[in-house]
Amino acid sequence: MSTVSAPAAQAYPTRSVLTPRLRRLLRSRWVPWIFILASLAGFVLVILTGLFGTMTGNQNFAIVFVWIVWWFALIAILVPLMSRSWCAICPLPAGGEWLQRGSLVEHKTRTWGLNRKWPRRLNNLWTVNFLFLGIALFSPIITTNPRVTGFLLLGLMIVPIPLALIYSKRAFCRYVCPVGGFLGLYSNFSWLELRANEKAVCQHHLGKECIKGSVEGYACPWMEFPQTLGRNAYCGLCLECLKTCPKENIDIRLRPFGADLLKDAKDKDASEAWKSLIMLELAGVYLVVLLGPYGYLKDWATFRAGLDHFLLYTGLFVGGALLFVPFLFLLLTHLSRVLGGRPQASLRRLFIDNAVALVPLGLFAWIAFSVALLQVNWSYIFATASDPFGWGWDLLGTKAMAWQPILPQTLPYIQIALVLIGLAYTVTALHRLSLRHFETRRAAAKALVPMAAFAFVATATFLRLFVG
Amino acid sequence: MARGLRAFVLATLLAGTALLALGPVLSAARPSVTIEITASQYEFSPGRISVPRGAEVTLVLRAVDVSHGFYLDGYGIDVQLNPGEEPTVVTFTATTLGKFAYRCSVTCGPYHPYMKGELIVEGPLGNTVLWGGLLAAGLVTVGAALRVHRQEASR
């Protein structure tokens, strides 16, 4: 591991993880292609087991792998520690991208398809938000029914193909993928970043291979400009810029958690703020509906209580995520600017910044939710790995492994600790933002009160769900 | 986390320990509690039960539709319940404060993994663990804000 001094504009210390050998390895076109191939094989197995395996969810590899293993790995390990590294090896857009490029591995100059630009009015996360909410609404069914999980993943592999043939680059990943939305948002908290080392080097280099492409690789598929890349939100770590940069000015480095939460960016807009609030609300909803003791809510959410109750659930679910929580947060943001003595400050800007500062709290609440799934259901992983389709195979000799949670009585305490860590980071970010937006420390402290109160009440709600 | 936050975490732990320590001091009697719980797809009824710490708890368990299981976190209780059979009776002493999930341990249908209930073991101050958690959240909120305030003041 080599240390680099932080660039002048950088407000936090960083440490490069790129040794010369690792840089050479990552410049190979086989990276991350070989990992995409591996994840593709895994997802093909998931789709096959989902579509043709047993309908008993906890005995089907698709359900156990996707909603316990993959979900936990994404939210609790990959995103906090390695940013959008999943996007780098994700098999969902692979088919479309290979068709678009007319190549599996090697770089080709000519691309296929219409190569159109993504519509400007959809240049945000609203499509992602609505798709994600639509899928999340049916999550009690999706996470327990192997066929639905299989068809969902199959759909998510098929949809990118026409999009890749109509629009240029990775339009699906950036503007449509319901998974990518929250991965990007929560990657702002991540420990890892890919950035240009010295902005001056980029400014004086006219080749701009990172956005034009070269024989070494493609122009940034995520439509980012590495020279000005400031946040993790829309960097898929595909490493194309690392391959194309002739100045070796692209670096991958470690940094303090949450470093992106305070940054301004053109693409940090209302749809991203809504995403943050949606994710926070959904963590609470899932803890109540899926992991709570209320059978009637499960009946509402799964049509078992009839269409009328499902519609009521839909209204509460969608209304809470899109209207109630954001409206409450907007009111508190307004109160914040009044208390801070700047009632004329942009409510929109404050709302967006403060909502994105909720990322650590939301992320750790989701980790707490995911830990519960893993700690209780881990034994299914070994059973279904041995008999993926539930057809009576015993490939690994672990099919008969009995269901046995790991120290489940410790779960509430683990969850308390996790959500308190998220709270600490969120209040820290809210206060730093407040200091930026308001003129004096005293005004900033006053302005912080409603925002910190929101974070505290959200945390108290989670605590009530964990131990109350 | 910096020193300020560490101090708050330490204060929280001390406060939590004090709350937990009050339990055995203040609870003298050992009441007996009997609760009937029925299991059906996909809920236990009642879904939440509260007992005082130290109580001798007797659960009378019955399945009313298909076979279910009853697994109580932290107490080593795991029994199978079959419809039409005599109720299963389990007895234990609620020794530890906090919330303990009871879960279905026999695959009973598609939503089996989400079939769950909650046992709350309360101290003389009620749900001490929740109060401790809320106190900790308050301390973390104030501590994180003060830490930033001090950092800015020292610049």
C-alpha cells in the first residue's frame, strides 16, 4: 500500500491502494470481465433454480442466494467498503454492453446500436425511484417466491439489452437499474473512491482518453468526466478510465467514511434526496412488515387479506415514501433555516443536502435489517448450496443441515450498535452542512436542532423495532 | 471515531449497565405467568407478550392450521406443533432483560421465514434495554454535534 499526499482541493486524507503491480493487473481488459463472467454464471444458476426449482423459498437456491447472501454482501460489505464494486462485476447489463460494443473483452472502435443520448428530462433518479418502489412494494412475495425472483432477475437481464442498443453507454445502469440507485447513493458513504490524482495533470492533457476512449479502453461508460469526478454516486468502478489514462493519473484510494456526503455536485438533485428518504422509510417498513410480529400486515402486503387491504398497504407504503416523510423533512428543513437565521436560504438546496446526510443512518439501518436475515437464516445457505433446486440432491453433503440461528439473542444489541453508528455519522454530516450553510457556529447549532431531532426520532423508531 | 464520541459511548455503556444492574435489586418476587399462544399461517397470536424479569413462564402452544415450530431466541426452546394434537407446554424462567423473538422453525408455507413473535422481558423500569438504547441515541446525537462544534471552535 503506498501513501499519496492529498491533492490540494481534497478536504480529507486518502491512501492509495494501487501498487504498480495492481495497476498493471487492473489495466488488463480481462479485469473485471472475468469477474462478470463468474457473477453471470451465478445469476444464471439463480434464474434456473428460481424458475425450475422447488417453490419452497427457504429450500431454493435463488431465494437464499439473492435475498440473504447477495443482499447482505451488497449492503453490509461491498457498498461500505468497496463503493459500487458490485456494478463493476454485475452481470445484468453485460449482454447489452457486449452487443453494444460488438465485443466480449477486447476494445473495438465501432459500436452497435442507435447510440442515442438518454433523454435530458430523465437524467436523474426518478425512474430508478419509481421502479425501486414498484419492486419493493411486492418484496414480501418476491423474497419468498422463487419463480417471481427468477422472472425478476431474468427481466433485469433482458431490459438492458434494448436500452443498450438504443442509448449510448450504460444508460440502464445509470438511469434505470433499481439496484444501482441505492448502491450509488450509499456509496457516497464508502471507504473507497476512484478519482483523478492531480487535477492539473488532467487539465493540461488534451487527449482526454477517459471520455473519448483509446485503444486501451472505452470512454467512461457511466458518462462521468474523471477529471471532475467528485463523488462515488455515479462511478461504477468499471476501470475503463484507469485503462485509458496515459498519465496514470487515475487512482483508487481509501478515505474516511462518509467523505462524499458534504460535497456539492451538479447531479446531486431532488431525486437523490428522495432516494435517501425512500430508503430510510423502507428500512423501517420492512422491519415492521417482514420482521415484525404483526401477521395482519403480512396478510395486507401479500394479498392474503384481499385486494382492498393490499391497496391500503400500497397507499401507506407509497404515500409514506413519496409524500409523508419527504414533506415532514421539508417542514423541518424550513424550520432549520428559520432557526439558523437565514429564512431566505434555498430550501431546495438545504433539503437535498440534509436528505443526503441521512445516508449513514439509512445504510446502517439496512445493515441491521440484513444482519437479522443472515444471523437467523444462514443455515439455509449450506442446505441450498447442496441442493440448489430442492430436488433431493446432496452435492456438498450439507442438505440436511438443520435450521439453527447463530446467537439470535445478541441480534437486538448488534442492531442497536449499528444504528447508533449510523446516527453518529449522520448527525456529524448534518452539523458540518449546517456550518456551511449558516453564518455563525451559534446559528448552525440552532439550525441543526430540527435536523438532528429528525435523525434521533428515526433512530428511536428503529430502536423501538429492534428492542421495544 | 474521535475521543469525544468514545467518551459518549463509554458514558452510554455505564448508563446501560446501571439500568441493567437495577433489575435484580428492584425485582424481588418471582411471579408465575401462563400464556396461551396459537400458531397459524403466518403469525403467532398473541404476537407480542411481556413478562417481568425472573418470572416462571409457562407457554401453552398450539397450531391451528398446518404444522408449525416454536423457537425462542436465547432460551434453547424449539418444539414442533401439529394441528389437532394436544397443546405443547413449555416452561422457562425469564432470566434476561430484553426482547426475544419467537419464530416458526418448521417450514409452514411461502411466508414461513417471516412468521415471528416477540417476548419482552421487562425490569422494574419497564423495557430497560429500550430505555438504555434511547439514552444511548440521545447521547450519540448530542455527542456527535458537540464534537463537530468543538472541532470548529478550535480552528
